[in-house]
Amino acid sequence: MSEHVRLRDVGEADLEVFLAQEHDPEAVRRSNFPPRERETFIRHWKTKVLGDPTIFVQAVTVDGELAGNLVAWWEGDRRFIGYWLGRQYWGRGIGTQALALFLDRETARPLYADPFAGNTGSVRLLEKHGFRRTGTVMHGEHEHIMLELG
């Protein structure tokens, strides 16, 4: 069965799905990212993501269904990427296809990512696309793998 993965612009209606995905307990465990309260989440997305012209964000769809998102943003002089897919889309090659499409559109290099060290699937996904480990960073008490795509 072939699944059609596409990227499109994010609309405000997508935010409720993204919020639910952020609150999935297994996703929280794997990403080591604490879910935000609804108001905080929606405000962040409307003002800091959708409201910032320097941020490139795309919704991921699979056969027309909203599956998640990919985002590129500036932290100082470094351009980072991050992504989130709903659990039902894990392990099916969707992240691989979506990240390939995103990296074709996000042309800034180098790009950085710093997934939680325990999220081996995310680290493997980034390495599959050419990201190289450059070290580790601590976010609070938690170790994250710093990766760079030149």
C-alpha cells in the first residue's frame, strides 16, 4: 500500500490536532517534551510560530489526513529544525518522506537538530538524511544529541 505524503501550509484549524499529538503520553516520553496547556500552546503557535516570518512551518499530510508538522527556526545564528508526527504515523516511513520534502524546501545550511538522546528513532531519522552528530547538549537534566546538516 502506497501512502501519499505531502507538505502544506499550516492553518489555525490544524492546531487542535497538533495539541492532541503533543499530549500523547508515549510521544511525551519519547520526546522528553512536556505538553503545554491548551491556551499556552495555541498562543505559542499563533504568535511565535505562525506569526513569525522567519519560521518555516509545514503540515504533514498522509493521503490527505493531517499527520503532524515540521518547523525550522532561528536560535541565535543557528537554524534548527524540529518535527512532530502523531503516533499512528510512526514506523511507516512517513517521517522519512516528510523530512526529505521539507529539506528540499528549507534551504538554509547548516541546519541543526537536538533530539532527546533517548529518542533513538528521531536520531536515526535525522542521520538517514545526512545529519551528523557533533556532540551532546543538556536541556535541564536531560541529554540531547546535537546534530548538524552542512
